Amino acid sequence: MDVKQRPLLYIETSVFGFYYGEEPRNALRREGVRELFRQLELGILNAVVSRLTLRELNRSPEPRRTGTLSLARLAQLLETDDEKAERLASLYVTEGVIPAAFEADALHAAYATVSECDVLVTLNLKHLANEWAGRKLNAVNVREGYPPVSIRTPEEVVRYEE
């Protein structure tokens, strides 16, 4: 019997907002996000969120706050070493991988890395989900003794029926 391990996904805050977005230009991304959460609900995918993600979602105005926090309950709460994550995030910033003004993005990447998640799922194309950022981030990860983390958008991680 061939048993395949489901990859562990870390879902970063930017993904949640697209679920309820109404912007017509984001229709395809919204479909990918909704499919991601549908598959989480069905148990097809396995995901975690951090306390940082929950804090950021709690800052959303209502009614979006209630909706996004409900979606977050489809994932498990990540238990990780905050000190290790903060140290790694600091390296991402000091080495120019992620700008200092976007330290929360660095922390999301660090939480995914120190917890050995397989994939960081994000819609942050500027600082995370792009080739340059992924290469630089993983160079730091490997140098610091962590495994590389794949950085993908929701539509890249959902499983589509054939």
C-alpha cells in the first residue's frame, strides 16, 4: 500500500482576506482561496496558523473578523518556539530578504520554517511569493540549519479533481 504524507501548510494572513474579497480583478485568486479552505474542511489538506496570524485577523473590522477567524479554525494552531522564529525573522530583515517595515512578513516565514512546515501559503507577492524572495529566504534557512520551505499561492497547493 502506498501511503502519501500530506504536506503541512502554513497559511499566512494575506490568504484569509481574499476569501471575502469582492474585487473583480481578484476573482481567480479568490476561487483558489475558497477551494483551499474547502479542502481544509474536507480534510484533504493539512494546515496550521500561528498566533501572529490570529492577532492580525483579530484586527480586521467586523463582519470580516468573525468570518476570517472562523476560517482559521479549519487549521491547527501552531505551537513553536517564538524565540527561534524571532531570531530567524531578524536575520531575514538584516540580510535584506524582507524589508524592515514588513517585519510581520518575516515572522510568518520564520514560523513556517522553524516549525518545518512544507509550504508557506501566501498571497503576499511582493515580499514572499516570488522567486527572488524564496531563494534568498531559503539560503538563510539552509545556512542556519533549517530545511528549505516552499512558498506558494493557494491555487498552487489545492488539489484539483481530474
